Amino acid sequence: TQFPEAIRRKLVLELAGPASPQWAAEEAAHPPVVLAQDKPATDCLVGEKMWRDRSWMFDTR
């Protein structure tokens, strides 16, 4: 897996510290972008709700 290598890299970078105060200031000015989904969430219980509302199955027209 990549986990041990990622941990090793993280520790080395933390121990090394920032390359310069200017680098630290630039990193602080531009935080990482976290993308989020813009579509509304899907109702996970849609099937259960349809099953509970199954009166259409017993419709005696």
C-alpha cells in the first residue's frame, strides 16, 4: 500500500519545516480548495417510502 510511504513523507516534510518564511506566507494566503458536490443528496429511503405507500397495488377500480 501507499500508506507507509505517505506517513514517511508527511513526517519528513513536517520535520523539515517550511522552505522559507515567504513560502509559509504564500501557502497561508492560498489554502487548498476543497471541492464539494453541488447536486442535492439522493434520498436513500426512496424504496422504503414507495413500499410503505403501496396502496396502488390494492386499488380496486
